[in-house]
Amino acid sequence: MKPFHHVNASTIEEAINILKDSNGKAAVIAGGTDLLGVLKDRILPAYPEVLVNIKTVPGLDYIREDDEGLRIGSMVKLVDLAESPLIRKKYTALAEAARAVGTPQLRNMATIGGNLCQDTRCWYYRYPHSLGERLLCLRKGSGPCLAVSGDNRYHAIFGGRKCFAVCPSDTAVALMLLDAELKTISAAGSRTVPLRDFFNPLGNALAKDEIILEIRIPDPPENSKQHFIKYTLRKPVDFAVVSVAALVAMKGGVCSAARITLGAVAPGPVRATEAEEALKGTRPEATMLEQVAGLAVKGAKPLSMNGYKVEITRALVARALAACL
């Protein structure tokens, strides 16, 4: 690693001021499970001169409900999400997604805010500087997407523009399903960002001096059930090849609400709105679930080596819906 200054922030205001005064040469560290790997491999041309530790800021690790729904502080650890009785009962997909992340050791360190902000796992992007120098691409400031004509087995089948790397966050898939929004703060003030607007093809919507404070989730529809499922190569530790979160509410044997979110197939989670609409107002049966799953992958545009992800996505959608029913 290169040397850097490590600052334990005592307040959010102090953290923001350090980020602002550093002119883009500072980074936030919480659990550090992703950032430290980025620094060790020196994958980025610009190396932070300052790391601002926000674990030392009190009051950001809460899980509570109020009249508007669920509020989760950005410093809540994934293990606490996975084991919370409230989240397991009422926001089941989020608990399942948190439990699906990495190993117990990682879940004991990683935070929900960090899981949302983690950098992509694209192997061209992550190529270590020590192995013949880092590979440049548009996500790093200049160059083409090397996956387009290269090894793109795990890259996007939806929404790839300029960069075909996928969002690696499991919790983002569940939070998209639950219509979550993020409360952030920067030197310019606080704002609320719907999760559907948070991700973009080159990263996320945070400014250089902006920090996630809280995740807000409205109450799920009445009588709804949720399920999160993902396909990986090595079950206990891997990032998703494809993931799916589903929510179904039934009333009188008829589907009154349906949501389907796809993960690891695009720069951010993708809502399969056409499939959702096809399910609403129906009495779901096994054959219908297959048809709905087909609609979920309508419009997919796989690259040369990742067409198989279309079939996996279709299968996982059908399984997730069946689990909800």
C-alpha cells in the first residue's frame, strides 16, 4: 500500500469537511471490506491521500420503525440485518440478501452503506497494478470497455452503455424491491435519492463529499411475501452471477401486487416492470410463472459470452415467484 492519512471522524460534519477540503483526494472508510482491497491492488490511477473513518461517528447503526416505515442507519452491519427479527419477518428479502453476502467474517465487518457503495468486480477494472500495470477504461477516466470484445462472461445483459460492469451489491437488489430511498448529506446539504436513481453505468450518484446517512423503506404491501435468491459458482463466498428478489401479495386468490428485481445483470438493480404487470390481477399457476419469467428477460442484450445469464435469470425469477406463492 501507499501511505495515507487515517482520520477518525467524530461527527458527520467533520467527515464532510475533510472530504470537501481534500478536493477529491479523500475516501470514506467504514467496514473497509471492499476499499482495502482496492487500495492494496492499486487498481485506480488516483490514490486517496486521506481515509475518513466514519465508524467513530456515533448514532449511525440503528434499525427502527416509525409511522413511515423502516429506517436503517448506514453503519448497520450486514450480520445485524440478517439476524434482526423485525427485518426477517417484515422485510424478508433484505434479511436474505444480507445473509447471502460473503462469509460470516465479512458480514461481521461490512456495513449496509458500504455494500451499496462498493466498487464493481469487473476483472479488467480490478486488474492489479503489480501484474503489469492497471488496465485503463472509461470507468477509470479514459479508454474503452475492454469487456465488449474480451471475456464478458459475468458482465451486463441489460443497460450496458460505455461500461458493461454490473453492480455487485446483493442488498441493493432487495432494497430496490422494497422501494427504498437513501438519505445523504454533503457540504451542499442533505437530499433524498430513490434507490432506482442511485446507480449509473459508471458508478453511483454520490458527490465526492457526500455520505449515505440512512436507508428508508416504506411498509410492504399487506399480505405480501418476499424472497431473494442468487446463483453463484461457489455458494458460500461468491458474488452473484445473477440474483433475483420477488414480492407477491395475494387477496382472495388473486395477485394484488407484484414486484421483481434483477441483480448482477446491469449497472444497477433492474425492475422487471412488464413481468410485474403481467402477474397482477391473475390467479398465478406454474405455467403462468414461466411466462412471467420470460417477460422478465425481455429486452436483454447479452454480449458474446454471457447469453447463459438470460436463462439463469429466467429460472431464478420463476423460482423466486414460486417461493413467494
